[in-house]
Amino acid sequence: MFDIRDMQLLVALERHGHFARAADDCGISQPAFSARIRNLELGLNASIVLRGNRFMGFTPEGEIVLTWARKLLEDVDGMKQELTAAKSGLEGSLRIGVIPTALAFAAGLPALIRADQPKLKVEIVSASSVEIKRGLDNFSFGAGISYIEDTSTPTTTSTLLYDEEYVLLAPEHMVSGKKDEITWRDAAKLPLCLLSKSMRNRRIIDEIFSSIEVDVEPVLETNALTVSMAQVENGTAATIVPRPVVNVFGEHSNTKALDLVDPVAQRPIGLLLPQRQPAPPAHAVLSNAAKQLVAD
């Protein structure tokens, strides 16, 4: 009725959102690619792809098939990893969904994984906590780094990596006279650039301000930490970021990082892995690398 190759084509179509590009990625002609998808639909007696002048997405039945396709391919990848591990090291891939505020931490993982398993391909994808939870459920992510309280489910295991603590990163002229810390109330008086309200980090910050009965109106909102960091660099706004962001990117001559106090707030960040039996060997490699990164 169908084989693993059909599943690979389907996942490639989702990844590229375009028949020609997906066919090229899979190394076959577009007519052959389209014919295999149609034969798959006939074999399953279900419409999988929405078609017009171009690829328009998947039908509800197609989304079901796609979820199973990802699961089958992940199981095959896990089997290959286990077969090759003893002889030549792990091969295959591991796709990790990471919340934006943990990307600075996650950036240290690939080097540690390559040192242990050089043939294992790691892909780190910036995603919201909601997207990571969905991705772990539908097998589009093999692992996640996110807020444990938001993402952990009965079908995942979570391991605490660190507690996210918050600092004010500001142009030095805005916080002259401040030494090592600043209260949330005083931080609210500064022109702030914060993440968009769709981001969990922003909602956490709003919750903290609300707990001390302070309303904040940022001068700029963005879904990219790089944009907020740029505002600090050019001296137009301050921002609130997790401590690992400052640890990785550091302070510059014209900026200053201050611990936020009254209250001191934390949120647990964890490594989330789908519960699978047998567990892919890549999970153990990732867990060990994450623990080493925390220890360092």
C-alpha cells in the first residue's frame, strides 16, 4: 500500500510547501513525486493534499497521515541509530524545538554532541512553548527545551536544566548610579523594549509586573531578542532578558546588566523528550550534553 519512501516524500512536502522543491530535495522528478502522492492517496482511500495551481496544504486526513509519517520516520531513524551506534557511532538527525529565550543556552549543545557523535545531525529551531508542545505530540520535534510548567505532558519526560532568572539590560546612561541590581518597579519607569505578548516570556514579565500592581507600556514590542538587544546597543531602550542571554552575548562598553529584585523571579527551563520505547539513542546523547552544559 505504501512504503517508507512515501512517508519521506510527504514530510518533504510539508517542509518545503512546494511540489517542485520537495521533489528536488528527494532526488526525483516532480511528475514522479506527484504520482507517488496520488498513489498513496489511492492506497489509503483518502485525500491527503489540498491542490490548486500550487500546493495549498494538507486535508484533515492528510494531517493524520503526516503525523504517522513523522512517527514512522522517527522510529526508522532510531532503529538506524541503534544499529550503527556500536560500529561507527550514531547517524541520523535530531530536531530540537527551543524557546527563544533559551536559544543562548541551546547554542552550546551542537559542539558537545558533535564531540561525542560527529555523524549525528542536530537542528535547533526557535519555537514558542505552544509550538514545542504541539511538535512533540505530532513528532515534528524529537526534543524540546522550554518552560516545564507549560510544555510537560503525560507523554513527555522533563528534566530541569536551570531556573530562568531575569536581568535588566540597559544603556549605561539610563542606569547611572545603579550598581548590581534594580527593582522591577524602577525598571518599569524606563523606556522598555519587550517581546510580543504572544511570547510566553513576555507573559511571564507581565505577570511579575502585575504582581506588584505595575502597568507597563513598552516603547517597542518584537518577537526577536536580537531586535530588543539592538535597542539597548543604540541607547534608545532597555530590555528584560534571561541571565543566559547576557552570559553568552555579554555586556558591551555602553550597556549594563542589573539583577531584577523585589521580587526575585524564576521559571524552570527543562529538556523535554517524548516517551518512546525503545528510546532513540540520540535522546541519551542529548541528555548527557545538556547536563554537561549545565555543569559547565
